[in-house]
Amino acid sequence: EPEVTQTPSHQVTQMGQEVILRCVPISNHLYFYWYRQILGQKVEFLVSFYNNEISEKSEIFDDQFSVERPDGSNFTLKIRSTKLEDSAMYFCASRGGPHSGNTIYFGEGSWLTVV
Amino acid sequence: DQQVKQNSPSLSVQEGRISILNCDYTNSMFDYFLWYKKYPAEGPTFLISISSIKDKNEDGRFTVFLNKSAKHLSLHIVPSQPGDSAVYFCAASAREDMRFGAGTRLTVKP
């Protein structure tokens, strides 16, 4: 069964450092997403990406965050200068085209710890 | 924002009984609703969904009910099994966006 894969599964970084989280969405999916879950809190929407551009973003997704789809398979989330409060599990997700249903499929997550 | 709310942080039921998880939403633009199940340190796994044109969708032991006028949906699990113990997230979707509730931790006791 096709799945969304994420790397790394866990990363520890110093405050102020840049972090790139990588995702390989399900092939032939067209919509891509990043969500995060701070420990003990709910899953929060960060950003959606379609047709090589951001389609929606939340208030969490400030100038420190960026997303990119550098090639036909990867979808990355970059945090330029990490803060302690960026520590969370980051989930990548993808969805098929307009006629393929609205179900979003998630990866296993990348656990980011900022120290 | 609190567009999707799950007011019960936890629920405990006996094996074999019914589990009912509730969810409320505020945005009338939501037109597709989903339930996800999540185990610790894993990504949310899609469970069942319902379009706003329906009021019920059933898949095996899982049934989702949608009451659009009340902006309320619920997930029924019958019969509940110990393996159902997890955190359940309600999600609501409009266009590309999807918003999640805070989750309800379900514990099914043998």
C-alpha cells in the first residue's frame, strides 16, 4: 500500500539552527501538507501546497518556516532558526487530485527536539 | 483557533460495549469530515469519513454520524475492542484545508 514517508524520524538540534524535514508523499498525489503536534496537544495545521505554491497557511507558519518541492518526489519543511517551542512531532501528509477524494494520508512523523 | 472541538479528552469503556466519540465544529464551510486514529509516536491513520451530503456512513464496527444543523459529528465503535485503545482525532475539511480537534483518548478495558 502506498505510504507517505518522512525523514528523519527524530532530530535533535540546537536553538537557532536551521532544520530541514523531508517527506516523500504518495506518488500521483497533488496536495501536500505539513502538520505538527506539540507533546500533549492537538494536531495543528501548518501549511498546504498545491501546484508548486502555498495554497493555505496558518498563523503558526511564520517567516521562519518555508516549504519546497525541489523535485518530483520530495516535499520539505525548513525551519530557519529553531526555537525551543518548535519542539514537536511534524507530520507530512498528501492527498490525491480533485477527483480522488478528500482523505489526507499522513506519514509517521518527524520528532524534532530543540535544545 | 477552535474550529473543531472535541470536548472529552478521554473516554473509558468496557470491551464489547459501544464507544461514542463526539466532535463539534463551527465553520459552516466544512464539507468533509474524517476520523483519524493515532497511536503514540505514529502518524494519524485514517479511519472513516463522511461528506456533508450524508448523515451517516458505516464501515464495519465504525459508524460516523453527521448532524449539520447542530454542527456535530460522532463516531460509534461497536463492539469496542482493546485494540481500539488510541487517541481519536476528528477532522473537518474545506477546500485544501483540514482542521483537527484536540483528540479523545479512548481506553477499552478487557
